[in-house]
Amino acid sequence: MSASPTHGIAGEAVAAAAERRWAIAVVLIIASLVAMMILTGVHWAAMPPSRVETIDPRTLHISGEFAEGNLGTAMTPDGKVVVRLVAQQYSFEPQCLVVPAGVPVTFRGTASDVIHGFIVGRTNANTMLVPGFVATFTTTFPEPGEQLMPCHEYCGTGHEAMWARVQVLPRDEFLSRAGRAERLSCVPR
Ligand SMILES: [Cu+2]
């Protein structure tokens, strides 16, 4: 019943070949990751971001763009939609954002303590929020509906409970609400 000695040697050869294949695959993966790090490092060093906006996280709440009364969605005089928000352990301010569908929306956000970030549902609205810096991007939400906006940078023990909601309203409904209020949000009062 025992395996023949030749069988054992053949088995060893198969195992050695499989191990070699895995070793080659792992070396290739590590080499490609290192190459990616070097490439991105050189790229960022050669072409630093064109626009870096800094802000003092210690005085964020006291005055200026990210003071509490200024957070939420606002219409600029020339009709642009701007959402301002602040992330902190473990919530976003405001907790519920209102945006129009089919209109470009500019987000401006920052963090007051540690690195946070967010993504809005399955849209391409996605950014990190780093204390000391203002993150900005513009996106358009094609469909009305409600989206979840979780924090996607691990920020501490309460991270998994850190999320907000985004209500994407039909354009006309948004405009009629925006006409009545300076700052819009859907936080229940
Ligand atoms: Cu967070």
C-alpha cells in the first residue's frame, strides 16, 4: 500500500516546481509594487499638485469659510453650487447634504482632527480630508435619490459609525429650496 520510492521523488519535484512558480509570482508582484512606488514618487516630485490650499485646523470652527453657519450647500451669486463640510472624529458636519441632480456641484471640505475621507454612494465623488488642507472637487449627480456617504479613511475606534447622507434633489426642487435659504442641508431640526 505504501507509495513507491520513485513516487515520492516525483511528488517532491512537483512540489518544488510549484514552490518555484509561487516564488516567481511573488517576486514579480513585489517588483511591480516597488516599481509603482518609484514611478509615482518620481512623478509627484517632478509634477507637484498645481493647487494646494492650506487652512489652520485649530481655528476652523471660529471663523471663516468653515465656521458652522457657513457649512452645507450654498448657491454662489453666479449660480454655482458649493457644498462645504468638515469631518471630525466621528461625524461629518453637516450630517445630511442636499445637492441638485444634473448640475455641477463643487465640494470643499477639510478635517479638524485626523485624516478622514468620504465617498458618495456609487458616484465618483471621493476624496480624502486632511487636517490643514482644503480638498476640492466638482462632480455632477445624474439621478435624484439618497446616497450614503461613509468615511473611508480609518480614523479611530468610531470610524465605522462615521457617515453622512446625501440627498440628490431634482434640479427644480433644489432651486426652489435654495431660493429660500442661505445654507441648505437636510439635517432634521
Ligand atoms: Cu473618519
